[in-house]
Amino acid sequence: QVQLVESGGGLVQAGGSLRLSCAVSGIDVSTYHLAWFRQAPGKLRESVATITPGGSTNYIYSVKGRFTISRDNAKNTVYLQMNSLKPEDTAPYYCNVRLDASPWRPDWGQGTQVTVSS
């Protein structure tokens, strides 16, 4: 049974930083694509950052240069370093996993809330 447990969120002032962690259990993440998503109130859930098994990364335009996704396969964990935070980054953040040519898992963890004050 795959479990995704996010942590590291909090309340921070604009311009501040947070580091999110997602501990994955039930699978060996080394062969999985990993991602961070967020869902602001009234909006669809969006993929913020992804990382391939080989370490290639991709970001949505609004976070490029500010967020960094990384993975530690030995710890079965994916991270999201968020710098220069803006109020529009406020949302619960979720991680997810998928194999090549497969969709993201339909079941999500509890997420971790990020709130950025202006």
C-alpha cells in the first residue's frame, strides 16, 4: 500500500522560504517520476514541479527560479525548496508518484498547507 506523507508547510512572510518533504512508503521511488502539486482555493490542482527517475526537473512558469524539486532515493523522499515566496503561492501542497507512461496516483496524501502573508 502506497502512502504519501507531506510535511514542512507553514506560515511565512512574502520573500521567505520553506522546504517541503514528502515521505513515500510502500514502493521504491527510484524508478518513479515524482511531483509536487498545489490547489489554491477555487482553482484546479496544478503540477508545480516534477522530477524524473534520472533527475531531470520541470517547473511551471510561475515558480521557475524560485522553487527546486529534489529527490533522495535512499530515503524514499522528495523535497520542494521554495524561496522568494509570494502570496499567490498560498495553497495546500501535495506530492504524487507515477511510473513511466502511467498516470499519477488517484489517491492523495493529506497535504501540507503553505500560507504566504503579504
